[in-house]
Amino acid sequence: MSINNVCCFHPCNPFLNILDIKKAFTLQKKNKNKFISSVSNYSHPIQRALKLNRFNKINFFFKKNSTKRTQDLKKLFYDAGQFYLANKNVWLKKKNILQNSIAFKIPSWRAIDIDSLDDWKKAELIFKINYKFF
């Protein structure tokens, strides 16, 4: 038996979907020399991020965007951390998973990475809304 592809799944993603995985494998077949990485879009433009000083005074992280409308800013994405998929040889050659990677978009409501109690509570609410039969 020969292993051709390797997929890394992170366990703290309760909305990992088997259909996404199947589609990612199809995408990987067309991109044999690349990683397929799950990504999701930020819910609010990061270009309008705020930072707080030690007195909780608000400052814009990117001052040049302080007067721009959010709908005029580019949509940006983050590593959803649900899965990474590639041919075994790609895994062996690449040191950074996101380099030479093709994005597989995950809807933001399903890109829940449970790292905190707040994440858990959010996941519970989403589950109750979307899976009412439980």
C-alpha cells in the first residue's frame, strides 16, 4: 500500500464538513504540487483594526484607513486551521504550509477554532441554530 496524499486535520473545529474535504481532494488532484489550505474571510475589514494604549485610548492600527468606508476595503482571509492537504512529496519538501498553497474557502460561520470558552459558547450557539434536530 502506498500513501499518496496526506491531510492534517485540527481537532478543535466542530464544523469540519466531509463535503469540504472531498472538494479539497478534487482541488488537490488539479494542483499536485501545492498545499490545499482552509481559509475564511475576516468578518470585518482588518484594515480598520484598532489598538488600545495602556489607558484604553483607541488608536487606529492603520491610520491611513481611519476615514475609509469598510465596504471600500479589500476582503482579507485568515488560516481557518481546519485542514491542510497535499501530496506526500509536497509535505516533505515544503517547510511552511501556507507557502505555495491554494485556498479552500470555508464559510465564516463554520470556521470556528475552539481556543477559549468564548469560542466554545459561540460554537454551541451556532450548533443549536443550524442543527435543531439535536
